[in-house]
Amino acid sequence: MVNTLLGDFASYIQRLNWLSVLDLLLVTGVLFVLLRLVRGTRAVVLLRGMVVLVAVLALLTSLVPLPGFTWLLRTSLPALLIAIPVIFAPEIRRGLERLGRAGALFNLGSAPTDLERTIHALTTGAQRLSESSLGGLIVIEREVRLGEYLETGVELDAVLTPELLRQIFHVNTPLHDGAVILRGDRLAAAACVLPLSSSGTLSTTRDRQMGLRHRAALGISEVSDAVAIIVSEESGAISVAHNGRMIRRLDPARLRNILFAFYHPRPGGALPAWLARLTRADRRRISPVPVHRGGEPTIEG
């Protein structure tokens, strides 16, 4: 048995050429991308179960002569191929959306000073909500428009300020229940209704205490390229949701750094993103972040 396997392996190596290597690399790349797309979702558990099932069935049919069972598998295979897209429909749709958004950048159309002002207002507002034990959900619109969710709330079109955020999310105010959506450097609407997460990311025992704000933040990040800032009403913890993932327990300095990492305004002349990064145009456009002793960004207020 071992000699047969070694002989087959040697014959495969002898027939190997550059086209075969390219073929293997392409298949490996496709599988790697698919696994990255479904990582952290319920599809991983389903995929693991399917792999185990297929492996067991392959061993049974190859080692033991079972003609009836083999016929059953052969006839049910087309139905399984149809069922797979149905089972994985949400994950497939989410993966295609991520591919479609690959390389998407923030498009604020604002100057660096406006960008810094916006990030400062978001960071300071989240910090004040946390210190006041007020829950909050702030959604930053990116390339994918959130018009259908804006329509569920109250239109504001107001200048973004920390004081306005604190007033909106103050308990028992008319607009505190729901999310605010930031379009550019202005608050477009408040009290917006967002879709809840369907990925099961928060279904673990450790994360079950998270409320609807966290589930809504993950939900909007799964159906769009938006970035959501969540402030927990119970603990005051600040989190960021993006691309179906959540970064938790952030202090103002880390929140500021994360937002700067997400914001990449396009140059006025519209250089391609890869060329802008190559020439480090972004670094020249954004002025240095003021720091105090200790090296952390300064958060006023």
C-alpha cells in the first residue's frame, strides 16, 4: 500500500511542470480567499461539518465495497450541489459584497482639517457618552449609501459636535433610541433603525450580554462598508464594528487611531489609491496628530 502511494507520488512529481504549479497556486488562492470570507461566521461550522462528512463517506466508499450506498451518494450529489448555495446564501452574498468593496476608501470630499475636526468630534463625543454612562450608536457612511436606513430615522443634516451627540443619546430624549448616521462631516439623521447581525458572532457565551446596539452595529457592517462606533450603556465600553468584526474596549486614543486608519480621503487630483500610497501622498496631506507627553493623542474636553 505504501509502495503504491509512493509510486503514484513519484509519477505525479515527474509530470509536474510550470502550468501544473500555476494551476495549484490558483486553486490554493481561491480556497484561501473563500476561507477568509467565511472566517468568523456560522459558515465555518457548517463547512467543517461538511468536510468531515465528505471525508468519512469517501473512506467508506473507497475501502469497503458498498454499491447501494455509492449509488445513493451519486444520485444525491446534484441535490447537494443545489443545497449548498441555499445554505450559504448569506455568507456568499456577504463575501461578494466584500469583494465588490475591496479597496474602497472613505470619500468625504473634505480637507485634512475637516477630517481632523470630524474625528475629534467623534472621539470626544464617544468619550463623553462613556463618562456619562449613556449608550450610543454612531454609523459612518462610506462608499455604500445608507439611504434606506436614513429614511427610517429623523433627518437632521446638522454639524457634528460632541455636545449634539450627547444631547441626542441622553436618556428619554425623542431621538436617543436608534442610531445616528454620519454622512461626510455632518449628522444626516438620528433614531435610525439598523438590521441586526445574522452571522452569529455574538452568540458565544462571553458575548451574549451585548445588547441590540452591538448587534445592530455588526448588522450594518455586514450589509455595507460602514463603520459603527458603539458606546455601551451598562459598562461605558467603546467598541468599533467594521466588515462583520468588532474591536472592543477602546480608549479614546485607540479610537482616534482606528478612525484615522479607516479614513483615507482621496486626493483632489484623483490619483489612484495604489499610486497615492506609493508616493506617500496621504502622509503629506494629513498633518501630524498632536501628542502630549507619553505619546498618546490629545483628546480635549
